[in-house]
Amino acid sequence: MADPKGFLKDGREVAVRRPVEERVNDWDEVYPGGIGRALLPIITKQAGRCMDCGIPFCHQGCPLGNIIPEWNDLVWRDDWEGAIERLHATNNFPEFTGRLCPAPCETACVLGINQDPVTIKNVEVSIIDKAWESGFVRPQPPEWLSGRTVAIIGSGPAGLAAAQQLTRAGHTVAVYERADKIGGLLRYGIPEFKMEKKHLNKRLDQMRREGTVFRAGIDVGHEITADELRERYDAVVLAMGSTTARDLPVPGRELGGIHQAMEFLPQSNRASLGEPATTDGSDQIRADGKNVVIIGGGDTGADCLGTSIRQGAASITQLEIMPMPSTERPANQPWPTYPMTFKVSSAHEEGAGMNVQSRVYAVSTKEFLGDENGNVRALRIVEVAFEAGKLTEVEGTEREIPAELVLFAMGFTGPEKDGLVDQLGVELDERSNVARDLKYASSVEGVFVAGDAGRGQSLIVWAIAEGRAAAAAVDEFLTGSTTLPAPIPPTARPLVV
């Protein structure tokens, strides 16, 4: 145990973000000098709050099975090199999860039963940022090569995790990405203010030095057929994510100014990085001076909110069909499950500080209304209620809200089928994801699936966990056995979806 009295004498303390009026004028991370550096003055004391519980439920809360009490203890003892060794034992990319994960480990923390939980996520990101600064993160090339080849389709967290594990096991691994740069949604889906891309670039450089080959700008299934891929490689891992966006087919959907979030965010991310916003020369979708409506209240919606604020939107309304969550843990979501509570992200904090944001709950969009030029000018919405398990409209509550830009952030329904998935002929499950068995194998021999492509839209920690587990399955398929760790089989059901 780190500090036997730590949880009694010290309260929870998190890093302080930069002032709203400062950070909305740039695309840098919202913490001064980056979150890891901002946390260093307080993090040793926070790690000391960990009780090293006899049964650490934080392990179960984390899909990666992070050995949280051990690295908390090592941080408290100022052994940062030991801490990163224990952290990397279960998590390939803590610089990503420490910034982007919603921290289900913290809602499962035993201290959280009657106090504020340990700041596990903050300790994690401090460890990895300190490790990079101190030179503790080094390439780990394999001692020998197996002579076997593996293609990873998709360079998001699942694909990168599988690639790093398989490369270190001695296989020759090529990662294919249809975008012009490697990283998947980590590159062009996550705004710079949530995770600066220098963290991704450093990790990719490490992977290149280990021997992983990256092939960006190649749309597998179109530029390379499934047959060519299978002929060239001994195994294939599908890690292309869940990219079929959920749509809203109501009257007026065809109007101009209505876009999916993943049309809007990548363009803004490219522009913020000094790259051309579009790859085809078309105009960038922007929020400048517009009344923006974001349909969807999750993380993607918050990313659209923070981006719209920085682009100078006149007003931003975020719509959610579900009722407003409670600020307290609901009775039907007891510890240590992950509760659906009201959350204020850095973007929501900015919206309130700039007086441009409105969050509207329990409403449904009935129609998009257009102007004389064929562009959206307003939404007609109605309040809804759940009665007897059904969604019903509340009579007399219809109203219009102005909108010149509408962004859909309603989630995704599975991987795109046109192209590689159809060519491979892999079976799909009842949710339109690629079906797989307990070894992450699809219905086609030698073809495996990891992350959102098989699981459905989920968390970054699940993507990394599945990438690691799929790598172990591929290694066993290629060599007959494996020493790679496999965190959790795909049928396992943790404390968080």
C-alpha cells in the first residue's frame, strides 16, 4: 500500500484547465503544458490515496486489466521507470487512454463507495508523459523473425495495438489505412484540444523502429482486393472500426448544411494541423457565425461543440433524445458499475463560459426546414417521454429552433460493408458487425476481427484490449502457441459497455 493514511488525509484533486477565454482561441490541449505536466505537482499525493484493496475492483472496471494499485504505489515511491513498466505490461498506449478514456476504473474504485475515487486516469497519463520525457519509452524490436506475415486493416487503437503485439512477437506486420496518414480516428476524429497529435506521432515512430510497416492512403477492398490481400499475407486482422454513421431520415434531410460529425471533425482537425481541410478541394464545413445544432449528447457531440466554439459559432444547441441524467449515481446502476450520470466535458465548460451553448434533453427532431436556397434554416422538434417502455411525443410541445449547420453525432451501426467485408464474405452478427468466435476469428479462415468492427461502437480501452487479445489469437494461429497476453475474450461482459 502506498500511503496507509493517504485516502484519509488527502482529498481528490485534478489538474486545473487553462482559462476558457484563453483556450477557445487555440487548438492546444486544454491543460497548461499538457495534462501530464499540469498534474505532476499533485500526482504523487493522489497516487497515495490508493488503498491497494484486497479485491481491487478497478481491475474489473478496466477492460485492459491494468494493474492499477501497483503503479499507484510505484508513483508514490517516485519510481517512475517501474511505474511505466507495470503500466505498459497491460496497456500499449496509456498516452491515448489517459486523455480519451472515460475511466470506468474510477467508477469501480473501492474508495468511491463513500468518497471521491482515486484519480486513476490522471496518474496513468502522468506516468506515460513522465516516461516519454525521461527516455523510458524505447523501441522493443523482436529478437528473431517468424517468417510469417500479417495485414492489419485500420490504424485506430485496435489495429495499432494488434500490430505492436504481433511485431514484437516476430511477425512481419503491415498496417493499412485509407486516410493519407496513420492513426484512424486518433488522427482525424479526435480534436487537437483533447489530444495533441504529437503523442500519436511519438508512438508511431516507436512502432516503426520496432519494425511495423505502415501503408497509408490505400483503401483495401478497392485498391487492393480481398483475394490479393489473402494471397500476400498469412493472416488478416480487420480493425477498420465501426464507421457506418447512424442517420436521421426525417423530412428535409436533403437540405444543405446537414452533415455527419465525421464529415465535420476530420476537416477541422486537418485545418488545425496546418493541412488542407479537404482532400478533394471542396470547401470546408465550418460553423463561423452560424446557429449550430448538434444531434447527439455523447463524446462525439462534445467534440463537435468544442470545435464549433473555436470556429466562432453564433450559438450551439445540443439535442439529446434521452432525459437529462442525474448528477448522482442512479439506484439501478450501483457501485461498481459504470453509471450514466450528467457530465460536463471541457467543451461544455467552454460553451457555458462563452454563453453560446444550450443542452436540450428529451426532444426528437421531426423535420428540417429550409430557406429559398435549399439550405437548412431551422429544426422542428418536439418533447418526448418514455411511457411503458415506448417513446411518445408530448402533445403541444412542438417548436422551431434556428440552425444553419446541423451535425449528426448519433453513433455508428457497424463497419462499412461495400468493399473488403463483402469481398471476404465474412459472416455478420445480428448487429451488423463482423461475427467472431472466442479466438477473434471470423467465419473465414485466417481472417480475424478486433475492436469496433466486431464489437460495435465502444471505448478506446476496449479497442486496445481487443487488439491485444486478437494479436494473441493470430500468433497462436500462425505458430501453434503464444505467450502474448489476451486480456478478455469477446463474449466477456465487464462492468461497462
